[in-house]
Amino acid sequence: MNAIEARIERLVATSETNREVLAERLEAFEAQSVWADRGYQFYQNWSPLVGSVVSTATQLIAGRKTGHDSKFSKATAAIQTGLKLWNLWKTSRISRRQ
């Protein structure tokens, strides 16, 4: 066997080893990406609801602390909450269609 054939055999062996290492790393990456995908799906499905709940709670707390008891401020808060809930409902309907 000459030097070129020996070198080719070493390159093939090295290539096979690299393929095995790459396959193992790909399997580990796929397992990790499943969790990332689940987290992203959770975020897409629930972020509108969490945003609406937080903003509504913030309005209620801020209204209590500042003492805005006027009918105008209550009507404004109700309209804002209604608009947020309307956007939440539209978003959920769009995501269900897909």
C-alpha cells in the first residue's frame, strides 16, 4: 500500500468519526430545540391574555391609589379594557384558524 492510499484511508476514517460526532450533536440539539419550540408556542398562545390581565390589573391598582372615582375615568378604563379584550379575542380566533 502506498502513501496516498494510506492517507485516503485515514481521511475516510476521520470523516466517519466526524459524521458520528455530528450525528450525536444533532440529536442533542433536536432534543433542546423541542423545548424551545414548546416555549415559543406557549408564548404565542398566552401572551395576549397575560398582557391583558396585567394591564387590567395595573389600571385597577392605579385607579385605587390615585382615587380617580369620576365617571369619566371609570368609563375610560372600561373602554380600554374592552378594547384589549377585543384584541385578545381576535388574536385567539386567528391563531385557532391556523
